[in-house]
Amino acid sequence: MAIPEGLDKSISTAIALGSASLALWAHRRELQRIAHEEKQKYVDKELKAYAAQRDFGHIQRDLDQLKINTTHLSQEADQRLDKLERQFERFSGSLEVLTERLKERNARAVD
């Protein structure tokens, strides 16, 4: 490549161009480093957001399962209580019948 005649070919010009090139290269490297760090921050932020959403989903499903289990246990407890109430009523009825028979037997024994 031919250098125009009006251009100074001194060593200081070459050093200045080399320094400018080196500064430009260093600045480009710094920008690449900053861009990489910012991308990493973004990825970390997105991963944390995803993890939070995933954890919230797990908690929501656990809560839904607890509601289902609580409802099931409540229904089962109600059924068992109803069964016990019916048995109690039968026993109470049987006890009343036995009490009446005992009274009749005692009344006949006294006569």
C-alpha cells in the first residue's frame, strides 16, 4: 500500500497509531467482558425467576393436594361419626328395651 507523500512517516506517528490500535483493542476487550458479565447477570436473573416460578408451582400443587386430602379426611370423619351416632342410637334403643324388660321382670317378681 502506498503512503501519500504528505503523510509524516516518523516513528512517533507509528507509535501513536500503535497506541491507538492497542487502546481500541483494549476498549473492545473491556466491552466484550462487560457484555459477557451483563449476559451472565441476565441468565442468573432468569434462572432465579424460573426457579421461583417452579417453586411456587410446587407449593401451589402441594396446597391443592392438602385441600383434597383435608376434604377427603373430613368426609371420612363425617361418615365415621354418622356410623357411630347410628350405633349409639341402636345401643340406646336396645338399652331402653332391656330397661323396660327388667322393670317388667322386677314388677312380676314383686307380685
